[in-house]
Amino acid sequence: MPHNTTDTGTPERIFIKGNEAIAHGALAAGCRCYFGYPITPQNDIPEMMSYALPDAGGEFVQAESEVASANMLLGAAAAGIRALTSSSSPGISLMQEAISYMAGSELPGVIVNMNRGGPGLGDIGPSQGDYFQSVKGGGHGDYKLLVLAPATCQECYDMMVQAFDLAFKYRNPVMVLGDAIVGQMKEPVTPWKPAAVPATEAADWRLEGAKGRKPRLLKSLFLEDGALAGQNRHLQAKYAAMQAEAKAESFLTEDAELIVVAYGSIGRIAKSAIRKLRAQGHKVGLVRPQTLFPFPGPLLRGLAEQGKRFLTIEHNCGQMVEDVRLSIRGIVDSAFYGHMPGEMPGSDDFLAPILDAMGGK
Amino acid sequence: MQADERLALADDEQMAFEVPDVLVDRATHYCPGCHHGIAHRLVAEVLEEMGVVDDTICVASIGCSVFIYNYLAVDSVEAPHGRAPAVATGVKRGRTDKIVFTYQGDGDLASIGLAEVMHAANRGERITIVFVNNTVYGMTGGQMAPTTLIGQKTTTCPGGRCRDREGMPIRMAEIIAGLGGVAYSARASLDSVKNIRAAKKAVRKAFDVQQQGLGFGFVELLSGCPTNWRMDAVKANTRIREEMIPYFPLGVYKDVTEGEGVC
Amino acid sequence: MSRVVFLDERCKGCLLCTTVCPKGIIVQSSRFNRQGYKVAEVPADAMKDCTGCASCALICPDVAIRVIKSRKAKKAGKE
Ligand SMILES: Cc1ncc(C[n+]2csc(CCOP(=O)(O)OP(=O)(O)O)c2C)c(N)n1
Ligand code: SF4
Ligand code: SF4
Ligand code: SF4
Ligand SMILES: [Mg+2]
């Protein structure tokens, strides 16, 4: 057995890549099926699942395309199975139709996106260019995914467990949105064993043959008068209820004059920049959204009401900043620094933009 | 429906034609003479005869037959256009103990969904595919399908399908038979009593190989779409005999239970 | 003795059944059902010719035909 599987007994800490932590987390969460198609920078995930899942009594399928992977995910979800697919940006684009069907049919599944640079084939380096695609629906129709954004390898592990729980709690697809940084870096991770998946999970809606009950139907087609409007109202109410799941890390915000808002790897790099500036006496703090949908807007608004100023830092040309501005609208604006996808950011890159936003101090 | 006294049986009478219980007792939305109704009934009969109704999951595709779940009383899920074989793969990998089938039209399976059906077949997924070939996109109003015959007029090849412009109609049963994971591939037709009886046997075989774990089961059913062929149902059946069957020969193209590839 | 029953509200008047009856006894009636289809029928005086072969039921896409056989007739036919 390679050192990086959990079934040799759970070691206290293991030194693994974020991608591997994703796979470990999925297995710990009771993932039973994996479907995927190779794409850099996330290939460690299918590679690890291909040997670990059969050992765990599950099924691994290398699909013919991301179109197929996402539809296999839909099928496994219809059977009430905890299933996973992973990819990177171009592959995620191909999955959008099936993800929309899953949302419309209220099917739970987990999709990992290790975001790379775009548009088009872009590059294989990190980027946050898929924020809009992830949190604004991405495919056709009015729907939302729950979107979790890990910044560390430990969070990759933890958020996979959370992702499966949320998917089944809300009967909704969940995306774990990382990037080539968090996927490729190695860190110590402490694996932990979540409670076993209850046998009753999905028992009231999954397809398993209509033995002794009426047949069940999982669909997103609603042609009868008023039916689609009803389904949309129901979905919107569900998305509103998801707001309770909003989560963010707050770092030195209490006395901060300026709040930097940044997620994922960029949030972590921004934290280093903030530490350096704090050492020089600058009152700057960080809010790192860990859920991108639901967005921790109320938290930001509360900080705006305290008179703080804002700077949004992203590894794209300006996407999450729109949600930050919406959250604090009418009180204050947010400045923006976009690190260009295609260029690797370091904490020093953020010093000048932060000082700028603080008023040139 | 209200009780019909004509159906009351006298002491010495019995039904000579059994309607399967799993076929829901309701009028369909299909056009007069549409063969989807026959295909549904054959699937229903086979599931019932195999005793697997309660263990079956149907994957509906996008086409006129998307509402198959209104007519077959089995657990069902709706797949995006063309993706039913991938969805069925997911269902089956999740529940290897269940009988899983897709029901797809020629636009769905042989055009937009070609990659999914080929790879599901090649992997030897233990699923069954019922493929209804009516040489047009029925649901969207009779546009050209990959199976449209040369010279056949449709709303998007108004002058008739032309080999040089649109290519030749695609023969799925033969293509599927050529793939490694396939246990059974056959083509039957729903135009006559004799052919419907043969079609039933083929549908049964396509499910049997799944149940026996032998591999992928595929059955192509040549079917009429009188509405989009712009002819009545009787003429449509004549067309199947005179134009479709000569190009799409009936037969078993692969059957691993009887040694490799007949025909 | 055999007989067939046409479920008028299921019949769509496609007439496929008329093409397969070995006795040629199925015809289009002059009745319209609620959906507006002119339904098929076997006229009462022709019913005696029905063999109960069920060909009509087999080809009917709308499961609109029931075929009823007397047990004796069926036995006789089989042996
Ligand atoms: C992605 C996508 N593209 C196009 C359509 C529109 N569409 C619905 S059914 C259909 C064709 C169905 O034809 P076929 O599979 O032959 O089934 P039939 O109606 O003839 O039984 C098309 C193109 C769709 N629903 N989704
Ligand atoms: S359009 Fe064609 S395939 Fe669709 S219901 Fe009518 S006859 Fe059948
Ligand atoms: S085949 Fe069925 S639907 Fe068609 S005319 Fe005969 S009874 Fe009516
Ligand atoms: S059962 Fe046979 S003989 Fe009787 S009406 Fe039907 S087709 Fe004709
Ligand atoms: Mg068609």
C-alpha cells in the first residue's frame, strides 16, 4: 500500500498534495463512485481514486469526456450514491449542461474544479477565472451550486466531507473550487473519520426499483401549467435557506481600517502580505470566504457598517468583487486588485495594492 | 376508465392478449400509428416476464419518448439529450444489483449521444439500450436525423438527403456489434405482426444479457413516425418494409450467448 | 368462439389493425371518440369470424384492443 492511503490505519498527520487530500477527504466522506476525464492540474485525484476506490468497495470509471463524467455523476446521484467528479476549467465548462439538470432535478453530487487559466485552453497554471461560472449557475436556467473554496490541504480534506454532507442535505450539486496552487502544493494533513453515512440517506427519494411503493421519478422537465414556476419557486426558497451555511475566515479584522477580501489560495497569500504590513503597523485585516455560494455578505456588511474600507484581491480580472460590492452597497465601495491569470502571485505583489487602498500610507 | 361490461369474461372465456400491469393504463401523447407505443409495450412485457419490474430503473432520453415514465410504472430518471448511456452507467455503477435501461431515439443516440453510447457499449456496461430508429427528429418537428435515408425529405433536407452533402445514414446495430463490451446487438422492426414478435425476442435478449452479467445489450427497433413522414400509419408501415429494411437489414449482429456475431 | 373489444377512447384511428386481421373483419367505424379520432371496429355480424389470433392487438400502438377467446376454442386450436 502506498503511504498516502487511509486504510492502513489513520496516521496522525500525512504529508500530501491538495489533490490527494481531496481524494482522501472524499473517501472518508463515503464516496462510492468516481467518474472523470484526465486534465491538468488535477490528475492526482482520478489517479488516486482509481486504486483506492475499488479497495473501498466502490466504482471508478474513466469516462470518455467530461460531458459523460458529469452525466454519470447524475446517474449515480439518482441512485442515491455519494459520487464525485473532478476536473479543471475547460472540463468544467463541458459539464455545465448536466450540472444544470442535476440542480433542476435536485440531485446531490460533488464536483471538484482545480481552476486553471483561461479563456480557452489558457494555461495549466492557477487562476480564479471560474468564479462566475461556479457561483452564478454556470449552465442554463436559474440555479445555484453550493461552492466551497479551500485554501490549504487540510481544508481540501475537510471541505470534501462537508461537500458531501451539504449535497445530500440540500439535494443539490456542490462544487469544491480550488486552483493549481492548492491542488499541487504539499502540506501536512490530519485525516479524520467522519460519522458513517446513514443507510437511510436518500432513502425517501433514491431510485432502486419500485418494490412495494409507487414508482419514483427524478426529472427537470415541467411542462404542465404552472409546474416550472412552482419548481423554480421551490428551488429559490432552497437557495435562500442555504444562506445559513455561509462561512468565512476572519483575520485581524477587529481593529482593521481596511478589509482585504480574498478567497482560496489568494486569500492565503493575502494573509502573508497582511502579516508583513501588520509588522509595519498597518491596520489591515482579511476576510476569506470559505463558501462562495452562499456568499458571506452579511459579515462584510457588518464590517462596512463599522466604517471599514475594502479591497478585493482576486486572481482574475474582477469577478468576486461584484459580490463584495453588492454586499456593502450603499455604505462603501470596494477597491480591486486583480492579479492577471498567467502570472503566479506572491505576497509581495499584494503589498502595493493594499497600501494604495489604505490611502497611500 | 370506467368498467367496460364488454370486457367481462363468460365462464368459458379468457383473455387471449395480456396487457402487462407495468404498462400504465392511460392514453399516450403519441400520434396515431406512432410505434413508440408498441416499443413501450414490448419493454413492459419483457420486464414483467423476467420478473424484474421492481428492480428496474429506466433512464428516459430527450425526444418524443421523454414521457416514457408516464407509461411505464418503474423508477425513472431523465437524462440530458444524448447522455442516457452515461447516466445509466452512473446508475448501474451505483447499484450493480439493479436492471438499468435507456430508451432513446435516433437523434438522441446516433447524433448528439454517439460518444456516450459507443463508450458505454465498449466498456461493456451491464445495461440495456432500446433504440427507436424512426429516421427523423420526431419531437422537434421532423428534421434530418443521422439515420434519415438517402432521398428522404425532411424539414432540414427539403430536397431529400444527399450522400455528398449529408453523408450516408448510420447503421447503429452493426456499429455497436463491433465493440468489445457488447453481448448482444440486434435490429428488429415494428411494422408487422411477425416482426413485432421477433422484436419482442430481441428486446428480451437485450435484457437477458444484462441480467446474466454478460455485457451490454442493444436492440434497434425500426419504427414509424407517420406525422413527420407526412403519410398515414398504414403507408408508414409500407415505407418501413420497402425503404428502411433494405437499408437497415434485420437480424442479430452479435450474440455472445450463441457464439460470436451472427449475420 | 372469439371476440375482440375495441376501447374507443384509446383508439386513435390509425387503422394498422385493419391491415393485419387474417379475416379482414376490422373496419373503420363512423364513430368519433372524444379525442376526435374515428375509431376502428369489428361489425357485430362479422365478429363470428374472429379467430382470436390477437394480431390486431399486437400491432395496435395504443393498446386499444382486447382479444377474448373461449377456453374450448383455445384448447382446440392448440391440440
Ligand atoms: C442539447 C439539446 N439540443 C437539442 C435539443 C432539442 N431536441 C429535443 S428532442 C430532439 C430530437 C429527438 O429526436 P429523436 O432522438 O430521433 O427522438 P424522436 O422524437 O424521433 O423519438 C432534439 C434535437 C435538446 N433538448 N437538447
Ligand atoms: S412525431 Fe413521430 S415519433 Fe413523435 S409521437 Fe408523433 S409519430 Fe411518434
Ligand atoms: S391499431 Fe389500435 S389505435 Fe389503430 S385503429 Fe386499430 S385499434 Fe385504433
Ligand atoms: S383477433 Fe385476429 S381475427 Fe380477431 S379481429 Fe383481431 S386480427 Fe382479426
Ligand atoms: Mg427519431
